[in-house]
Amino acid sequence: MILSDKRILEEIEKGTIVISPYDRKFLGTNSYDVHLGKYLATYKDRVLDARRHNEIVHFEIPEEGFILQPNTLYLGVTLEYTETHAHVPFLEGKSSTGRLGIDIHATAGKGDVGFCNTWTLEISCAQPVRIYAGMPIGQLIYFAVEGDVETFYNKKGDAKYNGRTVRPVESMMWKNVF
């Protein structure tokens, strides 16, 4: 079950959903619009290796915007910091973003109950497109959880993405044993 706008407002009031900065005008019928933060990153190496730490280079989106190029993975970050203590958050692209040929996540659209951070975006594009810090980039929708949660994400000792950040975070796949 997806939460409605009224229910999202109730959960914000209760503190089970936190969005900062929050502006009521970005609350949709059953979602909340999030915006592109001012930092992007790209991987230093063109060929990535899942078993090693692939380093990234951060840069700030200039005032005049930045032109994304096809065949390059950009890591972005939401302007909004969020906390979700009783629901499963999903981040989806806005239709207006998709109609510009921009994908905001390759596979990682679902958060976990207890996720407390900004969202790293896995951005790619179909053709060159200029983007801007602060532009609407996606929307969060919230699903109800069936049953009790044993371990919240922010309480997991081995959670790889718990460190609060305003910059995109590279893949931590290399921390897995395989």
C-alpha cells in the first residue's frame, strides 16, 4: 500500500518520516518531489571492478548547469536528507526527468526502513542534456511495512551507506565477501 499525501503529512507530524529541507508545495498526491543536490561524481577509472574500491571524483554543478553525456555513469545526490522509521521508501524518477532522457537510478530505487541520509543517484542519459543543482529530479513514495522490523537499517552494524553525507557515495560492493 502506497501512502497518500494526507498519510505522508501524518507520518511527518509523528516523526516517522523526516524530510529536510521540507516544503509543502513539493508534496504530491502520493509522493514527495526531491531535488538534485549541488554535487556530482564520476568514477576515476573507465573500467570498474566489483571486487575493488572504485574511487570517484566529486565536482560541483556550476551555476550555468552541467551537460551530462551518454555512456557515462554520474553519481548525484538529493538535496533532501530523509529519514524513514516505519515505511519502505522508494525513489523514482519524475516523468519530466525521464522525458529528458535522464535515468536517476540503475537498480537502487528502494530504501530500507531506518534509512537516514541523502539519496545517491545513479544518473545516466540517452543524449546530452544540461542539468542544474536544485532541479526536481525524482519523487519518494512510501510503502507500509507488513510485520515487525527486527533490525532497522540505521542500526545495522554492517550497513555500508549509513554515514551522513551531502555528496554522492561510490559503490561499496567491494565490502561484500564473494
